[in-house]
Amino acid sequence: MRLSLVCALLLAACDDSVGKDSADGATDGTLDGDALAMDVSAELGTIVTVVIVRWRTEEATTGYVEFGPDTTYGARTDRTAPSTEHEVLLVGTAADTAVHFRVVVETEAGDAPTSDYDITTGPLPTGTPSFVASGTMADEWQFNVIPTQGEVPYVTIVNNLGQIVWYYSPIVKDGNLMRALITHDRKAVLLGHAGVQGNLQASVLQYISLDGGTVRDIPYPMFDHDLDELPDGTVAMIVVDERTRDDGSPWQADRIVELHPDGTETEVFNAWDELDAEAIAGDGMQPNWTHGNGLDYWPEEDAYLFSMKELGTLAKVNRADGHIEWMIDGRLNQFDFGDDEVVPLQHQFEMLADGNLLIFDNGTPERGYSRAVELDLDIEARTADQVWEYIRNPPVMVFAKGDVHRFDNGNTLVTWSMLGELQMVTPEGLPTWQLNAELGQAFTFVQPFDSFYLGG
């Protein structure tokens, strides 16, 4: 466990770093939170864009904190559990920014707010990547988890203005930062580091608490490329299964493994069992003849969508029995695309609520560009009709990574990973918002989300 840096102490004793409104008590008819919330304190976390607020109450109560750039606040934390000792994190503010906040104690007579306090977040560390946002911001999302791959890898959470509100620079030797997710309970960020190709023994998972004070490492040799988190906190990941050919050379395929919150593991799928390696791979393939490069959990079907780069194929895997139900794209395609182009290579994808499949199509050097494409699938008839595509102007070839996400209003977030660019695109194919990283920074996969709080 790493101890957090104390950047501000008890409010009453630290007037230089934390300010309190001079008004004493409530004068507007509201309940007097100042009489109920004692020893209110605030400090910056190890991650200095995060504020830790604590207070005490004489009796066990619940409460929350309202916060924002001024005394209109605009944001609130989830409520605390019944207790006399309370702690919440204020997350979502950019660096070097004043945060106004007040504690609200919940009582049988109603909510009792305290006076206003303020504290200023700290500066970003030297070497943190920077971003530039342009265009019109949409209302349906606020933040993006963006792992960057540059000279120094970083995990950043960036708001729609292009400001970093959370950051972490992992110290992982001989590894590639592949995926980062804010966890289902909004208490941490989960990182997946894959060891370099040829040395996946160095792979590791990390949980970083939002204040940065706790870092939990879970070494997981042979983890590669991608992971997802299920609603109960189970982590599903791509894990390489290495075997040996008759001539002694290594031969690899992929498994889907679940790591449960209690530490137990379940193998859900193994390509060696489900696919005929000799018939598919022969002698002309790479050592890893599947090379899994994308994994999504599909809760409505209790299934996984699993992308195999070397085969160019996306498979639906039944979680209960590990069997492949269907495969689309690439060498093992089972669908009739009619006159439309079969997707030759994908990284990320998303099964939409209407059953359509949204894919980031990397394309081929011969075609010369990547795109986002939506397919209308008829599973019974095994047909795939292209109903939408977006090609960047000017076109760009993204040879690795790439991501897509569809919002309820029909807009699509497209991640041009190796370009270090995000675009929000309308159903008509018009970019309305764009985020660019500084030169030399590429993205991996991006997770958009609307709040650091669950609304409790």
C-alpha cells in the first residue's frame, strides 16, 4: 500500500490551503450542517486532482458532499454508509483548479448542509501527456479512460474539454499497457499490462485506487492484449496457451480466463479445444495462430465476443459451455455479406441493443484505410448487411488497436489509436467533436463513461 500525500490538513487549522465561508451556521431556514459535521477536513490524494474529504458526526448518519467550480456546485458524491466517521473522494476536477464543496448530513428531519469550503487541486506531474479538444461537446458522456503509449506510458481520464482529471504512470518493465477500465464500483482503475511479445511472463494486472493511495499488483503470466470486467467484478482476459510442435518450436493459441473477486479462476474457452489448429494454421501462420486482440462481455447473451487477429475472425463464445456459436469476418467467416466487403481485420467492436454489430475495421495495406462499420446480422440466415460506415477525412490506416462505441443518441465515438485521436461522429458521418493527443502519443482502447459516482 502506498500512503497518500497530505496536501491540506484540518480545515479550521489550514486557512492558507482550504477556505471556509465566513458565515456561521444556517440562516436561510435549512438545517445547520455545521453543527452536525465536525472536524471537516480535506486533502489532496496521491493523485493530486482528487480531493479526500472527511468529517465526523456524533451519531451514526449518512451523508454526501456537493462540489463544483463555485457555490452552485453541480456534482455530488454517493452517500456514505451509516457511521460516525465519513470519507468521500471528489473526482472529476482538472489540475490547478479551485473546488468548492460542502458536506451534507442526512437526518430524519432532512438534509443538513454545511457552509462552503474550497481547496485547489495540484499540478500535473512532469511528463503527463496533453490533449486538445475541439468541436461541440455532447451531453451523453463526460469522461474517457485513455491509456497512452508513448515514451512514458500513462493512464489518463480526460473530460470533454480535453483536461486530464485523473492520471497514473505505471512502472512496468518489459510490458505494454493494453487496457484500462474504471471498475464497476467506481472505486479504482484496472490496468492490464501485457508482457512484450515473446516474453508474456511479465504480464500483470493492477488496481489503482482513485486517490492513488493503494496499488494492488496481480502478476498474471501470459495475459495478452485485452480484458473486460463483468458486473460482479470478475475480470475476463485473453491468456496465451503455449504448446510445442513436433520440431520443438513454440506454438500458441488463446484462452478466455475469468479471475473472480475471491481469487478463483475459471477457463471459459480454449481455442485448442474449439478449433482445428492443424487445418487452420498449417505451417504458414505466426507462432500464435489465433492472436486474440479483443474481448468484450455481452451481458444480454451471457457470452463473449472474441477477436482473433491472425484469422481476422470475430467469434461469439457461449460463456456457459465455452463453445463457439458463430464466427464472422476473416478466414473463418460463416456469414454471407452479399455485395458488401467482408471485414478483413478488426480490433474493437460492440454488439448494439438492436442486434447490430459495430466494428473498428483496421483494413489492409492494399485497401489503405481503416473505418468504423455497422453490420445488420441475421444470425439464423447467417447474413451480414452493411448499414453504416465512417471513413475519416482524409482517410488513415490504423494498423493496430482502434475502438468504437455507440451512444443512445446514435452518435459513435471512434478511436484512431495509432493516430492519437478520438472523434465523435453523427449517424450522418459528420464529426462534431475531436480529441487529439500531443505528437508521439498513441492510444490503445478507450472507455467512455458519464460519472465517477453510481448515484447512491
